[in-house]
Amino acid sequence: MPYIYNTYEEAIKVDLEELPENLKNTLNGRQSQPEQEESEQREGEGNEEVVARLLNYAKIETKDYNKLIELFKKKTTEIRNLLGKYLQSQNLSFLIGNGCSLYAGSKSINTSNTSPKTSSINKILDENEDMFSKEITNSLKGKKLEELLNVLSQIENYYKVIDDQSKSKKISEIISKVKNEFLLEYVCGINYANNEFHRQFLKKIIARDTNKSRVKIFTLNYDLIIEKAAEELGIIVNNGFIGFILRKFDPSVYEIDYHIKKPEMNRPIPLNKSINLYKLHGSISWFKHSEEADEGNKDRNIDYEVVENQPIFYDNGEKVKFSESDYLQNSLIYPTYTKIAQSFDSPYGELFRHFTNALNSRNSTLIVIGYSFSDEHVNKIIENALTNPDFNLLIFSFESSEESETLRKLFERGKKDSKITIFYGKLLGDFRIISSYLLPYVDIEEESERQIQ
């Protein structure tokens, strides 16, 4: 289990001989089974991958599972102590990527454009080849889906600039179709009832001193799994929208604070059961405000022209939909960023401003989980924040440094800059393991230690 801390490369050794006897027997093939079970070691698989699968496998006998957890916690005590220190930073932020939603059914977005669903997207491009040359069409087919949407949006803007309304409208229709397929394939497969690890994550990050600033979660994900898990835990999610019937975006909402005041109290106590949530790439619950849909309230002031629709969860809370039948095509996600990110009065501009300010605050820490470092804008903000002497960066990466040029540079910089800490690999980079075993209940554990002393 490798990691970089305080400019040194460290590693926690994983020895399968330390596992409970029954698990060792299975891994060594001493128990004959007709089919390979999850608890068996697979060809070419290292010790770290084996332990990661065992920790996430539910069919292990309780006694052996408890011993495995006890062993893992013992080996990672130093990491939990380190995280406990950073979780008490005055200004604590998280950057959450798609890797955190994979266990619930999301799919990796930043892989090459070769998934089975891509055939339907390529079909959309082929059906509209009159809009592009064959060379451009082939180039579009080779792009990752977010990049594809981004390029199509730029083409749409071009036709708007030259005032070709016919082609602009056609490209807009193509974008809607591609977006629909994109969300169906990568986002809509999430089982929202399977949010156990997000619940654990949220419970731990809010268990801190109420005198500290409210935790900020910045996410590049479009899904609603953070909101769903927080709702079930009774955690207030401040996502920049305000209103009851018409929820409109208003960045000043992020400055609202929550306190509890009871008759027997001399002063109000800050409520720590709340988080600030910033969806940097938009959300499936965001829509462009329609005056037609809000005909009876034309006097309302919608500064940012973005509203949030309340989701409807069904099938025992597993799936989500909205009142609009074509909500997937109309939701405001990544491609909108190209169109309006340069506008200072856009939600995206405000959200990225908050991200920049959070990282440049006094005694600030950013913990990155499940992010592939594929967004150059986000990467630049993080890179610039490293010039702040009061900023610390902690990265949990499922992959090694070879997967991303930006990540490779951070690995190298981490060996010289003590403000950078990186945990990586199949164990330390797995969101399920991070939320279950690595993140501590800081305030609670510190209080227990004080009582023992």
C-alpha cells in the first residue's frame, strides 16, 4: 500500500500470510470449489488487489471478516492519524470525482470512446454526416464522450456567430441526442438505494469541531447520490439554490450559516450537520429556466437563468426521474460549460470562483477522491493553490502516476513539496475502503482520547 507523505515514499506491506487461516486456505487453493469465488486469488493479481476485494466482499464468514478488518485497521493506523489531523483544518474541502460513484452503478467517463453504448452515439453522428466532413465525423467518434459534447457545443456556437440558424438548430438537436445517450449510459445506471459508502463518508466528515468552517464538497459528478445520502442522514445540503416552488441559483446562499438556539443556551451553537455542495460540471437536476413553464410568475428575477427541479425517486429509491419527460436532454451538464463559463454571471463562473477561494483560504486543505485529473481548468486551480503556503493537498488515487500527466507531475512534486500527500493503489485509492476504514470520526475519537487521558 504505497503513499507519499512529507516528501518521502512510504509503503505498508500487505502479507497474505497474516490473513485469517480460512482465507489463506482458500487463496492457496486448498479448498476445491467448482467455480472461482471472490475470495480466491486470481492469476496475475497482487496481494493489494486481493485484500481490496476481500474487504469489499460480503460473503466472507463474519469471524474471518472481522479479523481481516482488524488487521487492516492496525496496518493503517498511521494513515488514519494523519487524516485526522487534516480533517480538522479550519477550511476543509473535498473534490469528488466519478470514481466515488462507480460502486453504485456509475461508469467511468474518461475512458476512450469504445463502450457498447457508443455504437448508438456513432450512429447519431453518421445520421448527420451532412453537417460534418467524413474526416471530422471520424475524429468526433474517437473522442471521449465529454470531449465530444464539448466540441459539438463549440460548433454550435460557431454557427450562431455566423448567424446560420438552421445549422445551429441542427447541431443543438445532435447535442441533445448525444447527451441523452451519454447520461443513459454513464449516469442513469446508478442505484441510489446503494449509497452506503457515501453515508459513511458524510457522517465522518461532518464529525468535527463546530467552530471550524462548514465542509465544502466540490464534485464533477452529475448524479444525485451525495444529495440522496445526505437527505437520509438528515444533513442539510446547501447547493447554491434557494426557493421552494421555484428553486433558483443564488451564490449568496453559500454564505448562509445554521445555528441551534434553545432557551437554556446563552448563545446559539453552530450546526455542523450541514455541507456546502458545489457541482462544478452541472447536474441532472439543473435546467435552464423557461418563462413559458413559469408563465404565472413572470415578475420573478432569475439572475442566472438556471433552476433546480426536485427529483422523484422510485423503485424503492433506486432510480430517479423528473417531472419533465425529456429531462435528460434538457438538463444542464458539461457541454453548457463551454458556452457560458466565460460569462461572469453564469453558475459555472461562480462555482469555480468559490473553488479557487476555498483553496486559497487560511489553513485550507483539499482532499481529492475518485478524480482522474482530466479537467485542465480544475487542475490549473489546484496547481495555483500550491503556491499558497497555508494550503495542503491530499490525493487518493486508484491509479498510478502513469495514468495522467498532471498526476505524474504531482507525484514528482510530492517528493519535494511537503504540502502534497498522495495515497494510491487498489486499496488506498478505493472510495469504499477510504470511507469505511481510512477516514476517522475525528471529533468523536479525539474526545474519547481526552476522556481516557
